[in-house]
Amino acid sequence: MAVNRKLSTRFRLPFLFVAILCLFVGLLTGLNRIGWSVSLSGATSHHGAIMVGGFLGTLIGLEKVIPLKRKFLFFIPFLSGSSIVFFLAGQSLTSFVCIVIASAGLCIVLIYYLYREKSIIYALMAAGAACWLVGNLLLMTTSFYPMSFPWWLGFGLLIVTAERLELSKFLPVRFRMKALLVGLLAAYVCGLLLSFHGAGVFISAASLVGVAIWLLRFDIIGISMRKDGLPRFVAMALTCGYVSLLGTGVLMLSLDNEPLAYDAVVHSFFIGFIFSMIFAHGPIILPGVVGITVKPYHKILYLWLVLLHASWVIRICGDIILDFSLRKHSGYITALAILGYLITIASLTGMTQRRHAKVL
């Protein structure tokens, strides 16, 4: 058993490494785009695809294929992760093809989960993967990121909300309230289909606000907040993420005519909401991805959480008042928070694992 676990860890570790590589390059390209001098050839213009397709898609793909215990399914995170090589080589079309195939593969995997479990949770996840696929196809055919972003937002929103719904399924939440959440998520997709302008953007933005309020009210954060250690940190990160999601909906409605409205909405969602969810689940999911069962925690994780949310708030302020110095420095703080968090989790995981090994 110990040998099998070791081999399994060795097999998974390179995939996580590629996801982290995508994240690192994505952060560097983001810094370059916001005003810092970082030379990464033509990859800078594809910052969004590297972060959503290369990093987030690979991480979610890994999380979904590992429980199925079929090595051939690892082609999904392999393809999405390998896109970074082609981005760096200036072959963006090949990168787009890799990400499109990976997203199609994730759709198939989640449809299989749905067939096996017959649960609304997996129906939402499959819909999220379909949003990722549509966004990737639009990017491959148009090379216009603003067309892909609303679909990528749907990808993150549906996958994360479905996971939170799954983790909260034993809470005493009435069926009609769960049905309300599903209706709010469906409203977001309807807004996309109506066209992400005018009535469409109003419906989608209202959906984000509604989903955020639902999660703040019915998720397990109230219970976990009364505990100590890791459960309280998770609850704080979730709360910050849901407030960010609420802010995304408000910004989507109120900044429609501002010059940097698109930038504000994109980063309030992906930095404020998605990365807050990663921070919340990281001590559990990241060690688990490589087959390690420890749950690392230290109070220093709060520092990175505070810096993360300070960074996107500063960025939004810079977007609104057109202060490019604020925007530039917000990017540096974001990168510092994310890298600091990952280094801390890796260090804590190693120390905790060694401590457990000594006890055994």
C-alpha cells in the first residue's frame, strides 16, 4: 500500500507542477500587462488564457480525474497544462487547440459523473465545463478575449458553486432554496445566451449578486467561523470570496461605460472570488492532488488572504479613477499574495508530513 501510494504521488506530482508553472507564467504576463517590465515574448497578450486554461483548467481537471483512477484521463490536465509551452513558443493557435480539447474532455468526464450519480451538482459542473469549452472555442476562432470572458466566468462560477453545494448537502437547507440557487445560476447562462450586453448583462449581473447572497446565507461559513484553526481560515476565505462575487455583480452593473470597466469586472471575479476559493480549499485540495492526506495550516495564511483582497480592491480603485500607478502596484501585491500563499502551503505540507512520519 505504501509503495502504491508513493508511485501514485510521483505520477500526479508533475501535473501539479505544470499547473503551478502556468500560474507563475500567468502572473509574470499579468505584471507585464499592467506596467512592469517582464520579457516573455508573445505570451503576454495571452495572460487570460494562461491563467484560465493553463492554470485553472489544469487544476480543476486534475481534481476531477483523480477520483476516477484511470491514467488515460490525465490527458485532460496534460493538454491544458502543455498549452504553456506553445504560448511561450509563440504558437498561440496550437495552445488554443490544446485547451479546447482539454475542455471537451472535461465535459465528457463530468457528463460521466452525472450519468453515474444523477445529481444536480454534476449537472451544474458539466454546464460549467461546457461554458469553458464555448469560451475556448470563441477565443480560438476570434482571438477576442472579451467574447470568451463571460463564458469563462460561467465556468468558474458553476464549478465552484456546485462544489460548495456538494459540501453543504448535509446542512438543513430546504429544497426550494437549493432550487433557487440553481435558478440563479441558470439565469447567468440565460444572460450569456441573450447577448452579454443590455438585458443580458443585467440578468447575469443580478444572478451573480443573487448567488453571492445565497452562499453567504446558506454555506457552512457560519458554523466554521465559530471554530479555530483551519476551519475558521476557510470560512474567512469563503466569506471574502462571496463578498467579491457580490462586488463583481455590482461592478458589472455600475461600471458599464467606464474605460476600464472590463478590467475591473475580470479581476474582481478571478482575483477576488476564484483565488479566494483556491485559498480556502488549498490546504485540503493541493496536498490531496499529490496523494498527501495532511491539512496544513498556520496563522500566516491570513496575511496572504488580506494581501490578496487588498490587491484587487486597490486595482478596482485604480480602474475607476484611472490611476495607472495604483493598478501597477496592485498587480505586484497580487503576485506576492499568491506566491506567498503557495510557498507557505508547500512548506507547511512538508513540515506536517515529516511530523506525522516521526509519530508513526
